[in-house]
Amino acid sequence: MAEAPQGSKALIAGIAAGLGVAIAGRFAKAGFDVIGLARSGRAAQGAGDAVAECGRSYEHVTCDLADPQQVRSALAPHAGDIEIAVYNAHQLLIAPFGETSGEDFERVWRAGCFGAMTVAQCVLSEMAERGSGTVIFTGATAGVRGGARFAAFASAKFALRGLSQSLARELGPQGVH
């Protein structure tokens, strides 16, 4: 990974112990300050420690990524500063399809795909305007191959993959990866 330009920020939406904290640490090592978004502050300590070890700053913002107004409010002060945005949020539901309620299915989709759309809308116009930036959506095997009892999760990950491909084709020519 190349060194970050001075003052660059990386956004990790859906930061949590494990992958989210590891991603934050990796971007901090490359010189990025990190903004973490999650429904709770549980991950803030681990992410803050991982980022601080690299001499960078960490800011944690609590918001529900499935709520567009909360996401817009959380990102409004930062949108122009974000060079890299990583969407790592999901809701895992493992259940027989016949026992999956419409509410549960929608909750999984909102966390896994709709939230990504909202985060992307908050950062992509600024990235396109300056002609640089990267948006990364973390995936799962379920985004390529749905398994038994994973209908809601696989549907959200398939949709996220489609969103990613469409945005790449639309914004790539403007310098956004």
C-alpha cells in the first residue's frame, strides 16, 4: 500500500473487532487518520489502539448504517476529507427461508447493501470532484454463491457486489476506484 497523502482519512463503516480493526490498523500504518462508524462504541477501543500504535488519530462515530439520516449527519463534517471508504457492515442471518420474516430479510439487506449505498453517496461526489478516491465493499463467499439457510445474507451480498460493479464502471473514468 502506498503512503497516504498528508491529512488523508480512511473511513471504516461497520468497524468491529476482527476485520474492521485490522483494516483500520493497516490504513493507519500507511499514514491515514481513521474514522470508524458503527452502531455502538464497542470497537472504538480496539480500533483506537491499533491506529494510535501507528501514530495516527482515530475518531469513532456511533450511528446506525441502515439509517440514511444518521449516516449523512455522521459523515457531513468529513466527506471532503475521506480518501478511502471501506464498507464492512453486515447482519448475518442463518435461518431456513420459510422461517425468515420480511422484517428480518429487510434488516439484513439494509445493513449489508442499503447502508453501503448511503455511505457511497456521502463520499463519492467529493471523490469524483477531486478526481481521486477509493471505495471498498467487503464481501463474502455468499456474494458469489448462496448457501442453504443464507437467503437473506446471500441476497444482500449479491446486491452489494452488483452495486460495487456498477459504481466502478460509472466512476472509474472520473478517477475513483
